[in-house]
Amino acid sequence: MIARTIETRTHGRYLVEPAAVDGPSPLVVAFHGYAESAEPALTRLRATPGIERWHRVAVQGLNRFYQRRTDQVIAGWMTRQDRELAIADNLAYVHAVVDAVAREWPVTDTLIIAGFSQGTSMAFRAAAASPRAVGGIVAVGGDIPPEIADDGLRRCGRVLLCRGRADEWYTSEKFSTDVARLDRAGVEARALEFDGGHEWSAPVVAAVAEFLGGVAR
């Protein structure tokens, strides 16, 4: 048996909530966790005080499947199979989404990328490879991909890195390793550990509001 891969055209899904103010607005792009759709990512952003001044975009993973119990359509970002090709496909997809949004709505130069759980790795990859300048990353409940070098991390702007103390997926050891990586790369970062588990909870919402307020222009 000989296994081959071939590039093919596909379509991705993303959700947009335009800013509720006139004129150019900053842009925040969010990535959901494994076995979610774009809707939860947008819901998390909505909870942020002051978010109405931002264009909000939630990108859904290309790898869609059904939630067995509810028959709901959910998605993931990649599997082990053809991982590097999937990363390249995802990056091209995300860059196309950002370009499409910027063509349709007036945006400022401020671009923030947010990720939850598996979406955190996607956020760091998208920022490190972004053709546009990235003002910062909000990373909640997920780790930095091992393949991103220090120069790639420096392209991510400021970082808000969040972990629930009871999170069994994003462990204390992984969190400490990521904090050290950001420090070594010279990235301005805030490391937040909060009482909770694998979740985007009230302390995260407050920290995100403060973070966005500090980078918006």
C-alpha cells in the first residue's frame, strides 16, 4: 500500500460580530477548543466588558464531525495524521479569514488572537506566521506548540496566559514551561492562575477586558 496526499479546495466557516461603533475598530479573532464549534468561542468573547468596541471573529476548525449524543456539528483543528500539512492548511485558512474580514469591515492596525484549549495552539501558530502585525494573544487552558521558536514567539506581541489551578489538561508543569519560554523569548506576558478547572471563567473575563483595554487603538 502506498499513501499519498493531495491538495484540494475546501470551505471553512467563521462568525463575525462587527463593532457597535462607527469607523475603524480593532479586531479580535478567536479559536475554539476540541469538539466545539465557532459559537462557544464567540460567546466567550461576548462576556468581555467593552468588547462592543471590537470586531469579533470566531473561526471554526476545518475538521468537522458530529457530537454523538446530540448530533451537533463540532470540530477540531487537526489530528496526528498529516499534522504538518494540516497546520499549513489551517494557517492559510485563518489568514484568508482575517483578510476577508478586513475587506468587509473597517479595521485598525490592532489584531488580537485568542484561543481556548486546543485553540490556544492554533492561536500561537497563527500569530507566529501572521502576515499582519499581531498586538497580542489571549491563551486559556492550552499550551504553546513545541515547534514555535523564540523568534516566532516574539511575533505574538503581548501574551495573557491563563490556567485554572484544577485543570488536569493544561497542567502546572506545562504552564510553568510556557511561562519560561515566553520569558526566554523576551515576550511581555501576564501569567494568570485562577481557582477553577478547564474553563474560561470570571477571572479570565476580567483579565481579558484589562488586556484588551491595554492594547486597543
